[in-house]
Amino acid sequence: MHSPTAVRTAPTPRSLAAALVTLLAATATVLLSSAPRAEAAALHPVPFFGANPGALGMYAYVPDGLDADAPLVVLLHGCGQDAAAYHAHSGWAEHADAHGFALVYAEQRYTNNLNRCFNWFSPGDVARGSGEAASVRSMVAYAVARYGLDDGRVYASGLSAGGAMTGELLAAYPDVFAGGSIVAGVPVGCARTVIDAFTCMNPGRSRTPELWGDQVRAKNPDWTGPWPRVAVWHGTADHTVVPANADASVAQWTDVAGVPGAPDSTEDLGGSTTAAYHGGGPTTAAVARYTVTGMGHGTPVDPSSGCGSAGAHFLDTVCSTGHTAAFWGIGEPVT
């Protein structure tokens, strides 16, 4: 996660964003009925997808012959990355083809953040109906309607700043996302300013599980559940976003889910990776923590098994994509 310097200083007010979502979603529904479907699977930009108060870009990947009511995975890149790099390296394209689900990539713009970090530390960008969070919500609504996807099986995953924003999305829209994966990210509500963001990244913040959980519940005080099922990935040698953030994220989401902070069981996945399951097993737990021993800051991939490719912040260790998809129930267990 690079410097999270923000450029946009006056995000669209929540009331205006909500009105735009309602108006433009209705317009998009009319337009979608006559839009042609691409014949060949390829990552392609979606210039218009509804209200976009966060000024993000949208890209979509829809495998050929995708079944009706297929799942959707929303992906958020790390600082300095873009949708194309995440698509090429993360392994999600291979798993979408193999297991039949669509992908949507949110892409940050330089005009929002000079380092192309999602603004996870900006209150106006993470609140329900506001800023970048509202833009991603519009992408989901567009994709579900356009491609005939299952709105009950929508998931989100992201790296670093994208991982932090993933947590914020799960908290802001628990009615939209069935699950999420926070890769080398920070807990929800850790920062409200750029200075706060640096403290969260390293050395991290210390709060009780209940106080961390309150950060999630405060976004939707009337929501009674169910909450998204959450996977937390982190390397033990990450000095950019220190592993204490994984501890905090697990404490946060187990408190929200009302399950024990101590795992029910653990499992060795190979690739120097251990999984710990809270509130269930490998496919039923409310929270799963994946610890990659010796790994630095990045997305774990496993090119030898056809899971992504190595590159800057795509680290050859283990197939996090495959394990995450299996955890959510939209892929097969990795062997």
C-alpha cells in the first residue's frame, strides 16, 4: 500500500449520491434491455453503469456461456495497480472460467488519488450511499441486471487499499455482499484521515473486539444480519501493512458475527499457509484467517497450479483465489 494521499476533498453528499443512484439505476434498466452481449470473453470497460459519485472506472469479465443466476465477484486492486494488472495476475480470471462466475473490477483514477489507492480512509468515500462505495454499489446493480447474475451471491475481494475498501463495502452494504476477502488490508473504521491511514498500516491500532465490531455496526445500526462471511489473508513478513491488522480484522468480524475469537479448527493448506476457521469449518465458517508464513505485502498466487502469475505484489506462494472461492462456496477445494 503506497502513500494513501487523497486528491478529492469534497465528496458528493450522501443525499445527492442516493438520489443519483435511484435516478440513474432506473435509466440503466431501460438501456440494458437493448444492449448487445459480447460474443467472446474479454476484460472490457463499462463506461456507463449508473451513478458514479466516486468517479471510479468499471471493467467486467463474463466467461463465455455463463449460466443464468451465476455469482459475481467484485475486485479492488492495490495502490499503483489497475484493473488490467489485477485481472492478469490475481488468478480470478482462471477461476471464473473454471467455475462459472462473473468478475467486476473497480478501478481508481489518478484524479481521485495520485497513487491510485482507493480512499478507504475518507468518510465520504466509505459511507453507504456516498462516494466510492456508492460507485461500487452501482457497478454491482448494473452487472446483476446486465448479465443476469444472482444478487444473493455477490462477493468482494481486494488487496491492500483495495482490501481495506473491501471491508468498508461489506460493512456499508451487508445486504449486497454475501462474503468478502480482505488481502493485506486493515479493519473497518481504522482511519478517518490520511494521517490515520499511515498509523493503521504500521504499527496498527489496538482496540477491543467489541470496539472494532462497533465500527462495522455503526454503518448500519438497524441491520440484524446476516453479515457477510469474511476471509482475511496476510503474510507474516508484511512490513507495509503489518500483520496486527489481520488480528484486528479477525477480532472485528468475529465480534460482528457473534462467534468465538478463538478458532474452531485450523488446517495446513501447503505453501506455508495455515487456515483458522471461526464459527464453522472450511466452507461454513463466519470468518476464516489465512496466514502465509514468510510472505510480504501482496496477493498470494500459485502459477504452478494455473492460479495467476507472479509480479509486483503478486507473490508466488499459495492460490488465495482458489481457497477464497471454495470458502465462499463458488469454487472447488484446492488440492
